[in-house]
Amino acid sequence: MTLQQENNKSLIVALLIFISRVSFLFSGYGSEEDAWGLILVARNISLTGIYEVSRLPGHPVQELLLSLMWNFPSWILNLLTAIVSSIGVLFFMLTLRLWNIRNVIPAGIALAFVPVFYINSTNIMDYTWALSLVLMALYSVVSRKMVLAAILLGVACGFRITAGAMVVPFALLIYFQDKSLRNAILLGSITTTVALICFLPALYIYGTSFFTYYEYFPYPPLLKNIYKGTVGAWGVIGLVSVSVAVAGSFIAYMKLTAHEKQKVLPILLMSLITILLYTYSF
């Protein structure tokens, strides 16, 4: 089967994933209270012409985008999230194919049906928008389109500022992939510039105080974080499946030759650093 045929299969799977969301798009803006606060702020921005954050430190790209459509039926806004999240899964599968990883389709389906991802791909929250842009940026990095990757990652910050942490694992991947410090610096520079442009409205209205979220909302207890990062995100079945998959992958890795281990090492390091960064952040 040719690469194009394989990619067409991924496209069909992404379409089916989108269809699996359709019946859940008609329940208002979602079950999370922040979604309703978000649409209220979008309305205020539209009516006053003055930017305000829905919650610190702000999600300016999303808030300004929704201010153009705040009076649309909620299902249309949810539909946009479902489309974007399905595209994100598609780019995840395309990236795995570039890496010659087996079981691309099951991996894409597994991502699409992680409970926290599934739920938030049917409402107007920023999570899957930011993640999908990060996955598109990853595909661009692997395809060696560094400028495009940096722009996508910078815009992802405009949806959720914590997406900026992906500069670190992406830079590491670029260095291992091409031995190019220049491209890694280029990625970081352009991402930072685009992210700053996205946050200009927040900076103009609030000054640097927009970046003081944790002064008002301290870190939650450790046990709550552990719960959210395990059962809360994956569900019981998902957590068991991920645990088994990690154990199986470790066993498979130990059986690889030294040359094969060298080929997959950059991906493993990127993944590990990503997990550590976000574990520390949240």
C-alpha cells in the first residue's frame, strides 16, 4: 500500500472520529462552567470593543475569535471544536506514519477516545484547539517545515499559553533530527514572537499582571493532581490500557538492536521531557 493510500485511510478514520462527536454537540456550550464564562466574555468584547480575559492569564485568540461568533447557535461553535480536534488526530496519525510506527490507526482512535479529549472536543473550551495546533506543529517539525511549525505553536499559545512549553521537546527533536541548533533557535524565536503578538491585547489591557494566574489560584493538592492526571484524564479502562502499553513498549524497546534504539531515542526523549514538563506545570 502506498503512502498516499495509507494517508487516505487516516483521513477516513478522522472523518469517522468527527462523526462520533456529532450527537454530543447540542448540549449548550458544555458541562464545564468556564465554557459559559468564555462565551459571556466573548459577548462583552463584541459589544464593547474592549478585550477582557475569560480567566487569567487569558486565551486571546480563542476569546477574540468567539467574539466574532458569540451569537451563533452553540452547536455551531461546538462543531468547530469537533472539526479542529478531528484534524488534530489526523495530523497525529500522519506524524506516526512519517516515523514508520506501526498501528497508526489504533493509535489515532485511542487518542480520539481518551475521555478528557473526547468530552472537550464537543464544547467550546480551548484544550483541544491548543492540542490540535501542537499536533499540527509536530507534523511540521517532522516534515522539516520549521517556520510553519513555529507559527502553529505560537498560535496554540494564544489558545492556551502552556502550549509554549512544547518549544523545549520540539527543539530537542529538531536537534536530534537534523543536528541543527539554528533550526531549534529559529523555532523558539518565531514561536515566542507569534505568542507575544497573540497576547498583545492582554498586555495592553492588563499589563504584565495578566501573567499572575497562580497568585490567585494556587496549585491544588498533590493527590488531586495525581487523580486528574490518571483516572480523571484517562478513565479506569484507559489508565489500565496505557499502563499495559507502556510496559509492553518498554519490553519491546529492550529487545531492539543498538541501531534501532538510536533511531527511536529522539522520540522517546521528546515524549519523556513533555511528560515531565507538564507534570511539573500542573
